[in-house]
Amino acid sequence: MPITLRAAGSLKQYLPDPPRLEAAETVAAALAALGLPGDVPLIVLVNERVAHDHTPLHDGDEVHLVPVIGGGGQSVASSGPCAYLTQAPVAAIIGLTTAGWSRGSSSGS
């Protein structure tokens, strides 16, 4: 059974059609197979859990590629109200439940 791939935003361009890999031993091997440049900031989830390059992959796993976003700064924060994203809204955006997060902090790290 192949590894299913999902991606959000600009990372979708790296997915094959159909979005799956027949085999990859680790997350690093999967990213290399996709031709993803090493300097692309992203978060990888395997079966809704945060994963790292050395995380092993198995038949039937689902890998989500989530782009890291940033911006703003002191001038933005001082210009008016701002909101902090927590696990629930981020999970909703990428279509996961908060049960998929591996740690309990509100930052998801």
C-alpha cells in the first residue's frame, strides 16, 4: 500500500499525480523523492503527528506537508489588535484534529 501525500499552499507543486509514493523509508527519503529543496521551511506530519527527517514511514502512512508562514514584527504588533493562532485554528485550517499534535503547548511545538 503506498504512502499518501497531502500538501498545503505552495507545497502542492511538489506532489506527484496521483499524490502518493510507492515506498520511502523515512521522511527525509520521501522529501528527497519529491525533489523538495532542502531550504524550504515546512512542518511534516505523519498520520497527524509531527514528524522529523528520521521518522520512519510505513505502507499506508499519510504524510502532510505544511508550509511555515511568518511575518509581521513589532510594527505590525503595535499597530493594533493582533491574534495568536493556537492548535485548534491551525488544525482546522489544514484539516486535522488537535489530537494529531504531539505536544500539548498552544504553539504546537
